[in-house]
Amino acid sequence: MSSSTTPTTPSTLDASPGEGRIRTEVQGPLLLIGIDRAAKRNGFTPAMMQALAEAYTRLDDDPDLRVGVLHAIGEHFTAGLDLPSFAPLMQRGERAMADGLVDPLNLGRPGYRRRTKPMVVAVKGITYTLGIELMLAADIVVAADDCRFSQLEVQRGIMATGGATLRMAERAGLGNALLHLLTADVFDSAEALRLHFVQRVVPAGSELDEALRIAQAIAQQAPLAVVATRLNALQAVEQGPMAAADEFESTQQRLANSADAAEGVLSFQQKRAARFSGR
């Protein structure tokens, strides 16, 4: 990781050092979100899940932010949930995140908001359980070539409930999904790419730079059009292509009447880069 991309501004989460934290850093229109509990392979505590939801909510609510970049401090993305700290919540059927926040898993669960702005993820090293579910819930994933993936909940006597059972099958087909869900095996970046769990594999150490490059390219486009395009593609996956197609005319009319659409036409005519305002 280059020094220019190292997060320097942690979130306001007040937690003991052992509970870990989520760091945030603004780089122009980008919000970098860093998982920071390297001594425990970035295993997630309830406090970290709450802070992650707060960071995702900040991305959606700040009009100056256009794209999120999720990454991790240290050698690994995350070993998943810190089960000793989460087990009491699971046993009581309670959630780790407060209602009203954007759900990083983007499952549309009652009480939580769904993310509207794009999220690019850089994964590396150990990327287990929750780590896979966070990347599948994002939009574009850049993986280091040293990644080790495993959805090993069945090895711990529980079930993956962060989206793996839904999205693995949707991306890779039921047989491929069950191969990894039911055996709790460890697979590499090449297999993740084959199964469409990640979109790009790069040499270890360059994954964050590549994720930032992609995020910057997205941020240069018209924000309203980016959000509308992302939501329509997601609707096609979740509700079917005809439901998404039904939104074409009304969405296009709304976008065509925006200041950004006018700027798009003017910049084309003047042969210059567009200066989009998100209005």
C-alpha cells in the first residue's frame, strides 16, 4: 500500500483496543473505509459492525462523497466474525447494528437502509465468512493473488446469514455455491475469479491502488446516472429483467432533466471533460 492511500482519520467509535475499529478517510469524492484489528486478523466484534454501518451511512448521506472503498489494515482482509463476542447476540436473536443505518450486507432487512452509492472492495490474505459476504454485497471486488477464501460457518455449527447462501448461488450456480458452503474448504483467488465472486485479481500489495483507480473512474461519471444505473442492475438481479425494464422510461426522463445531463451534452459539444455536480 502506498503512503498516499494509508487511512489517517479513524471513525469516532469509542471502543477498547481489543474491540477493533473502523477507520475512515476522505480522498476527494471517495470515502476509504478501513477495517482495523490487525492483531486479530481483523476479526469483527459487534462494535466494529456498528462502526462499519455508520461509515456506510456516512457515504450515502454526504452529497460530496460519490464512491466508497472498503479495505483492511494489516496482512488480511478479515477472518470473519469474532464468534465469542457475537455468540450471545446470536443466541438472543439480536443484531449488532442499530436500526436506521445502511446495512453493509445490503440485504434489505427490516429496520435497515440499503446502500445507493457504489462500493469497491480490496481484499487480501485471509478473507473468511463475513469477509466474503461483505465483498459479495459490494459492487466491484479487487482481490490480491494471495487471498484465501472460506465460508466455513458449517464448521462452527452455524449458517452463513450475511448473504453467502443467496449471492454465491446467484453468481456461480447452485452446485458451485454448495461445494464451498457445505465443505467449508479454503479456495484461492483464481477460483474466486472463476466463480465471479471477484472481478479482478492483482499482485498482492497492489489491490488497494487498483480499487482506488476503479473508484476514481466511477467518481468521474455523473453521480445521479451512476446511482440510477447501479440500482437498475441490482433490481434486474433481485426482481427480474422485466421489472428493471419497466423503470427505463421514468428513470431516463428524470435523468434527462438534470443539470448533469445538460452538462453532459454541453461538454460533448465543447469537446471537454464534463464537470458534474450531482444535480
